[in-house]
Amino acid sequence: MKTGLIALFLVAVTACGSAPKQTGPTLRNSEVQAPVATGFAEALNASRASQGLSSIRNNGLLARAATAHAADMERRGYFSHSSVGGPNGDGLVARAASAGCAIRFGAENIAQGQRSELEVFAAWQNSAGHRRNLLGSQYTEYGLGRVGDTWVMKLSSGC
């Protein structure tokens, strides 16, 4: 099982991965239906409340951008915050904008291999960098996306 996890703050974007493979059609944000999160929001907001932080809400535009990034990683066979030549932009801000969400700053968690929302939440909660993103006091909204076993979470202070 792949257990790689990578966190991103926009001030420290790193690119990794091998040459992408091209299979299947390109999905643009406008073509993606984001899954409805069940259990994830409760776990996330309970964790935030335990640290004295306010809850954050699911944003459909961020979820659409997250799902499109997960779909692109699955389709082209890479695992990275940077999606050079991706159909929705190269980075977090561009991908969010492509979905209709204009963010000034944000964070992104990605993961592979988890089978459920609660499993991916636990993996992120147990990783210092990902946990820092989950508990960012500046964030008011998030979007969660999944395609296959690839997960993406985008956090923002609004769209």
C-alpha cells in the first residue's frame, strides 16, 4: 500500500515525480463532480475544537478543484503538489481559480493508499506537516477530493 504523504504551504512548493504517463481523457474542473464528504468534516472540526479553533466548512469549489487534481494525478501517474502542464493549472492557487475559487493563500494535503475518509484523516492527523495544515487557524474552508486511492484536500481562508 502506498503511504506517501506530502504537505504544502504556498511559500514552499516542491515538485517531484517521474515523467507523467498519458492515459484516458483530460478532466477539467468544470467536468468533475466532487464527492460528498461523510465523517471527515466531523473528525476535522472535532480535532480543531480540541485545540480551541473554530470549525471550517466544506466548500464545493475547493472540493471540485481537489477532485480534479486527484483525477489528474491518477490519469497521468504522478503524485505531487505541482502538476506541470495539468489541465487545471500547475499549482494550488491556479487549480482553485480554475474551479472558480480565487484564493490568496492556502494549503494542500495529498495522500495515496487510504480506503476511507477517516483513514486519510487519521494519516494526515498523525503527520506533523499535514496536521499543521488541518489546524491552521487562518483557514475557514476546505475541499476534499478522491479519485481511486488518491486524496487531495485544499484549505483556504475563503474563495
